Amino acid sequence: MGSILMRAPVSVKVCSNLRSGRCSRRSMNVMGLMANTRRWQTGWICFFSVVVMTISFGGCAGTVTRVEGKVGVINPQRLLNDTNAGKRVKENLTAYSKNRQALMELEERELRRMEEDFVKQSSILSPAAKRDREEQFRRRMQEYQQKAAELNREVQEKQKDVLEGFRDKIETVVAKVAKRLGLQVVIDKSKGGPTVYHEEGLDISSEVIEEFNREYP
């Protein structure tokens, strides 16, 4: 299985008092809470798995050039990077992630505004008013955290749907190229895949990319 690194899942860390619900006037102030809250990260780590890669065929007659041993290997990272469809997949997912990230940045700016307002007014607020402000901020922070988790799930689901469609296309094209070359097995050569060593002549990635771009320009 090839793992393709794009950018990374958000982890929003809230102070221990928030997680436990103990956000009293003494145990929490808004500045401290914001200082201990990890910012919404600008990157998302999305691990995209492009699965192809053990495809068996029966013997094929013909006069086309054949790879010795009837075994080929492909690099799924190259298929994602070098095919027109793969580039569109990456652009699609990057744009989708950035859109969700922008939504969270709006939420973060609102939290910053609440923090600044609290600091400016803290000297004139009564103890009861301070407790009320802290409770409002705590609730807003919890909403922020929940929304971050929800948007992160949306991104993961989007990745799954888009990449499954891309994987299906890869399987179809790999099978076509493998039959043309008389291959019986095509193996994933990506890091962490089943291939430890192979001769360079067994790599059919270029042929697959060429065929892929013809099928899906």
C-alpha cells in the first residue's frame, strides 16, 4: 500500500481545566487558556493510500514486448504525481482542506476577539460578570473543538471518496498495460510495500502513466 503525504490532521488541544470542566475564576483566565490552546494548524496531514497492486492475469498470447518473468512493478506515488488525473485529485483535496481550514480560522479569530475584550474589561467587571465571561468563553472553546473534529472527519471522508475513484482507474489501466506486456503480476514498489528489490526493467510506471493520460486526459 502506498502512502502519499499531503498535509495534516488538526489536533486542537484545550487546557486541562477545560477538558475537566473546571474553569473557575481562580483556575482559569482567558489569556492563559488561549496561551495553552494549540492554534489551528495551517497544514493538514492527510495520508492518501493508493492501493493497486497485486493483479493476477492468465497467460496472454501476442507479439508485444514482454517483461522477463511476467512480473512488473509500479510506483503509486508517481501515478499520483505524474498523471493528469492524479494532479487533479491532489488539487481537489488541497482546495477542500484549505476551505475547511479557513472556516476554523474564522472561529479562531472570534476567540481572539473574546480574549481581547475580556482583558480590556477585566478591571471593571464584577466577580460575577467575570465568571459569566469565563463560562461563555469555555463554551465557545468547546464548540471550536467540536467543529474542528467535525471538519477533520469531513476531510477524511472526502479523501476516501476521491482516492477510491482514483484507485479504481489505476486498477483498470494497470490491468490493460499488464495484459499488453504479458504480465501476470504487478506489485507495488512504494516504500513500505511488498517489494524489497527489483530490477529497473520491471518498473512499468512510465507505461502506466502514458496509458493513464490517454484514457483520462
